[in-house]
Amino acid sequence: MRSVRARAAIGATLVVAVALVAAGLAVLLVLRDNLIGQADLQAEVAAREVAGQLALDTRYEDLDLDDAEDHPVQVTDEEGRVVFVSKGLQAVSGTRSPGVSPVPSASVGATASPDDDDDDDDDDGDDGGRPARGEVSSDDPDLSDGTATVDGKHADYRFAAVEATTSAGITLTVHAGAPLAPEQEAVDTVRGAMLTGLPVLLAVVAGVTWLVTRRALRPVEGIRRQMAAITASEDLARRVPEPDSRDEIAALARTTNETLTVLEASVERQRRFVADASHELRSPIASLRTQLEVAEAHPELLDLPGAVADTVRLQALAADLLLLARLDAGEKPGAARLEVGALVREEVPQRAGDRIPVTVEVAEDAAYEVNGSRGQVARVVGNLLDNAQRHAEGFVAVSVAADGRGVRVEVRDDGAGVPEDERERIFERFVRLDDARSRDDGGAGLGLAIARDVAARHGGTLTVHRAPEGGAAFRLWLPRAE
């Protein structure tokens, strides 16, 4: 039962079995009802034929009962006494009277005499109000189940009771039966065929389901084996086989390969991150260690400002690495509402050590509110200004303006700008252009990567364009607060 194929085969077999049993029962019920309906019709026709003869004052011994063996007849009078039974009828049940021995009665043929015949001829159909001829009831016959023994053969019958009134005003009830043996034989035959064919059909359904499921799940087994091999080898460059079909399994294989691609890129990025971080940390640590060793041997040669600068650089690099680690872990920015224009006006004057004054272009009466972390947005603006300070020749400006359904923060400079083919690569981690790779001019290559990651976490974007002043224009777009 742990196998999908086994569960599918068993489930399909059970469903088909339930459906077939229900359908078989319905067929048997419908067949039985139809056959009983035919028996009712035969019994009614036989009863009305006999009732019609009695309504014509036909004597009992003259009744036309050619099929009495198949349609036994019993006639009773108004008091329920048996006055006539068909030839060979030895026992009966299911009628008004179980008797099969006629008793004397004033019914048709019981008291008739030649004188009566003469009287009938003389009265010319008028005998004091009696009908000139009898009639058969037009009401629906009473139907019932019963049994009868005819010539020693006992069987089940369906009886129909029809009333007939003679010309003498005597009401007789004719009970005629139709055998149920054909109905029972037909139902038994159909039931036997169903019971014989049902196991065979269920076996076919189970086998076909097993084979079809096995064929359908074969690519899944291939995917599983390949994933197991990838896990064992830790080689994320391998991919699972993709079937040629366009079904859900093919979609699963494609999605699995896409996941492996993303995972491979993530692992590779993490490896590069660790290698680059180790490389960047090694330089300030080695420099700081050298200065401390020299100071230990020759205290008068201690370069205290240089040691402090290396320590500050090391501290900033560690802070950047920590922030990137939090961003990679999926840290969500806060949902606080902040005014970007006020943030820029407050942060720029607090910057110390800028070699070029920063021009702030923010309207005083405008409100540019966004949702997010004030510290992280301030970090983005600070990183963009630091980048502009390293590359500008004599002009750095920051502006805040509305942009559609968001707020745009733009930092411009008049430096050399960013080549068009490098405008995406500069946002990668530890990437520095050739003219800014020195320790004095370039940072660790994390500022722009952090800025873009923070922008993405806030639902915004960060792009670089050419500024009107000839340098680079970094545009940070953030959605407005609702």
C-alpha cells in the first residue's frame, strides 16, 4: 500500500466495483420491474377475456380456456365463494379464496335450465330492470403475488382480479394468473452473467491501471534516481531528465531543474561571497597586524592614524557583511511610515568628511511618504552619496521627487559615469571598476549591492543612468505609502 501504483490500482478497482455493483443492481431492478409488468399485462388480458365471456352469460363449462395451463383461472362470487376453477388447478394462493373446489351458486351456468332459456327468449331482453347483457369493470385490476399448482407443477404467479357483472346482476371476480418463471429465469441469467463477468472485469481494470500508472510514473522514478545521485555527489550542475510529454510530470521535471539552477547559482554566489569576504578582510587585518607588530618592536614608529583607519574599514566591512547576511536570510523591512524628503534633509548635513558639498533638491511643501525601515533607506542614500563622492570631480546632488505611484531619490555626480555595459555588473557583490580598485579610491564593492538588495526588499528598484552633468545618476524608486 506504500506504492502509488498499488494505491491507484486498488482505488480504481474499488471505484469500478462499486459502480458496477450499483449499475448491476439497477439493471436487475429495472429488468425485474419490466418483466413483472409484462406478467401483469398477461394476467390482466387473460382475466378480462374470461370476464368478457362471463358478462355474455357463457356457461362455465363453455368458457374458452385454451391456455389454462399457463394462465390458471379462479372465479369467485360476491360472497367470496369459489364457483369455477380452470382445468388442472389443484392449489392456489394469493387470490381472495384459496379454494379450488367450486360450490353450488346462482351464478352463470349454475341454475340455468331449458325453461330459463325459453323465458329469456320470451322476455325480449326485459326482465324487470335487469340488464339485457352483463358488463366488465373498466377499473384497473387488483394485482397480487401468489402461487398455483397446475397438473402437479407448483410455481409462482402474478394474479390479476377483474370483476364482471352478468345479465342477471350477479357480480363475479375473475382471478387469472401469469407465470413468473420466465422473469425469474431472466433475472437469474443476468445475475449469473454479472457475477461471472464482474471479477474478470475488475481484474482487467486493476491490471490496466497498474500498467498505465507504472508507465506514467516511470519518469518520476528517473527524476528520483537523478536527485539521489545529485544529493550523493553534491554536484548541483547535474539536471534531472525531462520527458517529452507535456503533462504534469514534465512540468515537475522542468520545475526541479529550475530549482536546481537557482540553488546552484545561490551556492556559487555564497562561495564567491565567502571567498571575496575572506580576501577583503585579509588586507585590513594584515595591515593592522603589521602596524601592531612594528609598534611592539619600535613604539616610536606606531602609525596610530593608519591603525585607526584600518580598524574603521574593518568595522565597516563587518557591518556590511552582517547586513548582507540578514538580507539573504529574508529579513523583512519594518512597516513604519517615513518621509523620504525629511530623511534626506536630515542625513546630508550630518555627513562628515565629504570632499564635495552635496546639493539637496527637495521641495519643502511636498510629502514623500513610503513604508519601510528608516535605517535601511538612510543606508541606501548614504551608500549612493559615498559612491558619488569617490567619483565626482566637483558636483554631487541628491533630489527627491514624485514618480508615478512612487517616490524617486536620485543621486548625481559629474564624474566619468558608468559605461553602459557595466550598469548591471556594478550591483554585484565585491565588484569594483578598474579605476576604483585601489584602497584609497575604492571600497569593498558592497555598497551598491547592499543598496539594490534593500531597495528590492522595500518593493522598489535601483538603477543607474547618465546624469545631465555627465556623470552617473543613481535612481532609487520606492512605492508610496498607502
